[in-house]
Amino acid sequence: MMPTINDPSGRPLGRVAWTADVEDDDVPFAERFAAVTKALEQQFGEAEKLTAMIRAKVAEVDFNG
């Protein structure tokens, strides 16, 4: 049975889903974090391009028929 976590007033918040242990991949945290940050920055750049493209397409819509 999984434990129940309570809020400060004692009401149950729900069940806790425990995760399995993950083996250490021997990659230092700083190196792993740098790689994730680099990927995130690339994704932010792509999101900005897509946002600009969507805004341009929306601006082309003729609402007056």
C-alpha cells in the first residue's frame, strides 16, 4: 500500500507514486546540466521562430471576408 500525504490541515493530498532507483551514468551533474540547458536554449529559439511564423500567418487572415 502506498502512503498518503496530508496537507497541513490533515486532509489527504493523494497517493505518492514512488519511482524506481536509477543507476548513475557517471556523467558529472554540471556536464549533464550544461547539455540540458543547451538543448533547452535551442528549443526556445525554435519556439520563437514558430511563434513569429504563426503571428505572421494570423496577421494574413482577412476577417472582413
